[in-house]
Amino acid sequence: MWLSSKPDPSFPVSILQAGLKVSILMLHMLLTEHQEVPWKAIRYLTGDIVYGGRVTDHWDQRCLQSILGKFYSPMALQESYGYTVDYVYRPPPPEISLSVCCEYIEGLPTVDAPELFGMDQNAGTAFLANQGRALIADLLAAQPRLTAAVGSNKTNDDIVLDLVSDTLKYLPQRVDSTSDGLTAGLLDPRLGSVSPDRLRQMTQKKLSQDPLADHADQSVYVTVLRQEINRFDRLLGIIHTSLSSLRLAVKGEVLMSEQLEEAYNALLCNRVPKAWEQAAYESCKPLGAWVDNLAKRVDFFSGWLDLVRKDKTSKSRMSRESGVTSTPTPSQSSMSVSAPRDHPNAFWLPAFFFPQGFLTAILQTHARERNVPVDSLSFCYRVLNEKWTNQELVHSESNVDFKRVAFQVRKCLKCDWAT
């Protein structure tokens, strides 16, 4: 159940079945060759050798060893020992006949309780939810693909082509829409007569205008922004390439590969294709909500990039007017409230691919401002002692306009950023 509640491609069912057989044979060998039960050897060979080679996460290894310790323990030989509090699961007596043992096994519950594995009821809920999703996916995959949609004259190919067209129009190719023209200009066939040196100069000139280029006085937040944009650009590139190829394959212009067929079936089932999931962040949303959420994330970082671009332009203009590039004067610092900035007023934390990197950037910024070691800093959390009435819960906003708060509002607002 522990492995089933956490699906992992490195733990297929065949590996679990083979590991169970090997564990039984190894247990029989150790018990017959030793007068005393080698508990430590049994736990090590079963947890670290048979199954441990497939468990790479440190916390998963601890969980596996804890589960094995409940069964491979000297306490299990005592008559009063039980694997659960209600003693439904308990070791059979040492002197018991085969028929009585079979009756005891048949009397056990059909579905094992999560408590048997030292887990909460949520593990059982996750296990059943995964089984339900797998069953629904199998039923959808078994449906005929050549019939027209109910209540319409569209075939499955027409539905997929409409989804492909709408998604390509809805999602940009890159977070920075202005970079599309840069790339297109450098790859324009009309530049065929341009010399390589001239082309290199044009490339360096345009790339030098990148507001996210490395600078000595660059903020840590800008570094995080550049990393996030690279991740989103990679994901958007995979999506556009996949959908463009799928459209050609549906029209019969290219061969339908196994990956394109999987994307075809996923679009019909309102499911995110596996190729997208491998390059994307963790999400449980269906395809429609997933695409809408991705567009909002891209829009957030696009607005942040515009702030950085305006901040860089403002600093360059001030440097040309003053003729210096030193730190701002007190009069300039007093204008920092109305001057452009390189980060939003508020951050939408769930929008990040890697929010841990952003939180680390906050600690680094504070460490530089206070001149303290970053290792000595940590986040403190305080639970607010505020109770909401039923009327406030009913009339409260279900969704927060994070873009308005982040890029337009200057003062602090009471918002719930968990949405």
C-alpha cells in the first residue's frame, strides 16, 4: 500500500512480486540455517538488498525500514503482540495446524488497513484514489475512437484539432514575447547575404539588450526570475512542438508516433500528456484547468519581466543624465517608492517551478542587507489568531487577482495567497 499510494515508474508490479518471492525464499533460508533468528540480517537483506535497491529517497528508505521493523522484531513472537491496535492482525500461534492457519487467513479483512503499515487513513484514501483514476483511464482508453462525438457531427480528429488550435493560440511560445521577434530576425532567410561577423555582431547586440543578463549589481530575485523563465520556456517549447507535430500527424502529413498517439488520447480524455508532465511542475488538474493555470503563471512572470526591463531602462537613463554609475544618492533613494523596481510588490508562490529557490533568494537578500551569514537565517511561521464568521466566509473572494496586487497596488493588502 505504501508503494501503491506513491506511484513510481521504478517500482512496477513485477518488481514487487519478484521481491516478495525472493524475500520469502531468503527468510526460509535464514530461519533454517540459524538456531536463533537473525533479526538484523533479515531486516538488512530485505530492506536494503531486495527492495532497497529500488528505493533511492532517504525518507522512503526510513519508511521501509520502519515497516519491516514492525514485522521482523522479537516482539512479534509474543502471544500478546498485535500489528494493529484492535488486534485484528496478529501473528498466529507457533503451534497451529494448517487448517486453523488457513481459517485465520481467510478471516482477515479483504482490504488491508493503513494502520497495518504504520500509516494514517489518508494513505488509504490516496491508494483508492489512484486505483480509481487508473480504472477510469482504462475505461476511457477502451472506448472506440472512430465514432463521432455525442450530439455533434465532429469526429475525434476534429475534436483534437480544435483543442490543438485553441491551445496553441492560448499559450505563448515564450514568456518574453519580444524574444520571438529577436529569434525570427536572426533566422530570417533574407539574412543569407550577411557575413558571419556581421551576424555575430547583430546577435551580440540584441542579446546585450536582455534585461536578465548577468550584471555585478543584479538582484538575487532577477536570478530566480531568469531560472524560472528558462523552465517555463522549455515547457512551452515542448507543448508547442508536440501540438504542432500532432496536428500534422492527424492530417496525415507525418507519421503518428507512439508519443503523439499518447498525446492524442490524452487530449480526448482531458488529461495532460505524459511528455508535458515530465517537463512540468507537479499538478493534479485536468487538461483544461492545467492549461489555464499555466497561462496565468506565464502571465505573472511576463509581468515581472516587464518590471525588470523598465527598471533597467530607468537606471540607464539616470546614468546617462547624471554621468555616474555609482550607488543612488539620498535624493534618489527617497524616490524609490515611485521609481521602477525589479520585483513585484507581492509574489504568487504557487506559480514558481521551484519555490525553494525563491525562498532561498529571500534569505540571501536579507543576509546581504544585514551583513549576516545566510546559514544563520531561517523562516518563522506564526499562526494568526483570527476567526472568520460564516458571513465572512460566504462573502469572501474565492479568487485573488494576484496580478493586480503584485504589479499595481503599492500598499499591503490582506489577501490569501494559498488560492
